[in-house]
Amino acid sequence: ILITGATSGIGQQTAIELARRGHRIGVHGRSAEKARAVAAEITDAGGTADVFTADLASLEQVCRLSTEVRGRWNRLDVLLNNAGLVNTERLTSQDGHELTWAVNHLAHFLLTLNLREAIADSHGRVVNVASDAHYGCSVPFGDLDAEQSFSGWNRYQASKLMNVLFTKELARRHPEILTVSLHPGFVASGFGMNTGWMAWAMRLTRLVQLSSEDGAKTSVWCAESDTLTSGAYYAKCKEKTPSKRARDADAAERLWEASCERVGNWL
């Protein structure tokens, strides 16, 4: 099981719990030091873990990651696309794309497509960590790189909608791969704590937030369950109806095509 963003928060807890259940874990992180620390925690507890490092803000490094995974592993049963970020100002990736959609969507889109044959050969699955934040927003197709306007929260919402739409379209185009998306819950973690307004909001609502252990439960369940429906959205370990816009087949296809345009040179 390869887990992106497995060095903190629900990604780390998901990695530890799935390792405890006997799975070999690919611990991905941007920092090799942090990834090695999580892998050491897993192996010290009797589990098995491998370290993979890549900056998801670079499509070149995403390609290198997929090549490394295929070279080191002879199978891939689960790709758990967990990594994500939120920003308070417009930043760009190494490829010039607005950073939120570059990391939260484009990187995982490219990684999944470059690993899809390995996943299919293992009769495996793709699990995309989305969020209920996708309700009430739309994909800004006319301004995907936020060159005309930027709102950190709106861009995060849109990226989570993209995760759900990508899940829907991947399930349609590649029925040989079980593909689902999920909402982990409102989790108390380090996510967003590097951003002024969100850090304040996270501290203010700390008492009603889930622990990272509880937040990881749906990810763990989706990685193992044999009762999943491909293309579906899950929360609290059961299927949930996503937003109307997340069920828009035309938008899902349009997003796929727009994403292919951005990552085409790396496919």
C-alpha cells in the first residue's frame, strides 16, 4: 500500500494502522527524514515499510516516484492518495500551476495514471482522500491557475471537488480498478496550521475535532473493505451522496481532459 503524505496527521496514522494489520506500507513524504521516522516506527512495531520521497509540487518528481515504485515493488494493491495542502496566498508549483490544485489534484492524477497498470495487474484499488469541503463549490474551469482571482479556502474546496470528480471518471474509464473517494472527518492535525486564518480557525474548533486515529478510520476501511462500489464517496465507513456538482459526468470528463493537458508531457 503506497500512501502519499504519510509523514503526519491522518496519513501517518493510516500508515501505522494498516501496517499493524499486516500490510507492507510505502511511506511517502516530501522530507526523507520524516518518512524514515515513520517507517522506523512501523518496523520497530514489527511491521514492514519502505520509504519513498518526492515533492508533489513537481510533476518531474511525481514521475520519478511512480518509476521508483514500479522498480522496487512487484505489485501495488492500494494507492492511497492522501497528501494535501491549503494556502492563504496564491503560490505556484515548480511547473507554474497554482499550488493547491497542483498538489491536491494534478500530482495524484499523474501518479495514479502512471501506476494504473501496476494497480490493475494486482487487481488493486485507488483511494482518494477528499473532503466534505467539496459541497457548495464548483471547479473554476475558466481560471484553474487562479490568475484572475484567488481565495485559499475556495481553492481548497475546489481541489477536494476535483478529487471526487477524478474518482468518478477514473472508475468510468478504468473499471478494472476499484476507485473510491472519502471524507475523513474534521480532524485535529497539523493540516493548515501554517496558514494564518486557518490556524486560528483550527485552534478555535479544537474541542470538536476528531483525533488523527479516528480520522484515519475511513481511509483504513476503504483500503481493506470488500463491500465498496467503484466511483462512490464514503464517510464514517459508509457510502455518502456527494454534492450535485460532484455527480456531474460532464464536469468529470472536462476535468480529466484539462488535467491531461497539464500533465501530458509526463504521462
